[in-house]
Amino acid sequence: MSKKNMLSRETILMVRDTCLCLHVQRAARALARRFDEAFKPLELTHGQFSLLMSLNRPEPPSMRQVSDVLAMDRTTVTANLKPLKRRGLVTVSVDEADKRGRHLALTPAGRALLVRALPIWRRTHAAIDRQLAPSDPNRLRADLRTFSRLPS
């Protein structure tokens, strides 16, 4: 490989140390592992918990509403729903007003699992907040929400 096509070590380290995308992705993976481990006794992942929580409403939301809340495309939501449907935690029904649309709802078993999962989430979240206490966890949350509102 020719030297003119190589980046300097200084450039590589600068990108490694300053890339927000890299740091947010690494933090997200570490948090996901932590919550996945906490939810393991319930055979639940952090993503499944978030999906179940997004369905916890008086009226079944549409697939679009859920995908918007979770910032996922609909095909990803559909893929994530499959194991929850197999476990009898979620139902999917056709939208009567628009046969192409789908509504998602928690089953009684899904609600019961969510009730069991919430104390685990609270304990895990409290531990993470304590770990972040020298800084301001609420400021971090606000800063991260800013990115979800930015145009791509």
C-alpha cells in the first residue's frame, strides 16, 4: 500500500477519540448488554422490553406509531415482534379502516411480563444513574434526545 493512501496515526487517533457516532454506539452496546443481562431471567432483551413498553397504551397503536416511537423502520419492528408473538405476548390485528395497516397490542401475558420486568428496569436504570452521578444524567438524556430530532 502506498504511503499517500495511508492516514497518519495522529488522524486515526483523533477520529477514534472524537467521533460522537463511535462513542454513542459503544455506549449503546454496553447499555444494551447490561439490560439484556438484567432481563435474562425473564427471557427478555432490552429491545423486547422497549417494544412491549411502547405497546402499553389504552388503545393498540399502529405499526407506524410504534416504529416512530422506537426510531425503527417497520420491517425491523416486524422482525422484533415475531418472538414476542410466538411467546403469546403480543397480537397483531388488521386495521379495519385501512386493511394494509396493522395494530399491535399486548396480551394479558405480555402485560404480566412487563409488570415483572419494570422493577428490573428500575433497579438497573438507578444503578446506571448512580454511575453517571458525577455528571448530570438528565442533561445526557436531553442531549441524546436532541439527536433524535435532528434532520438526517
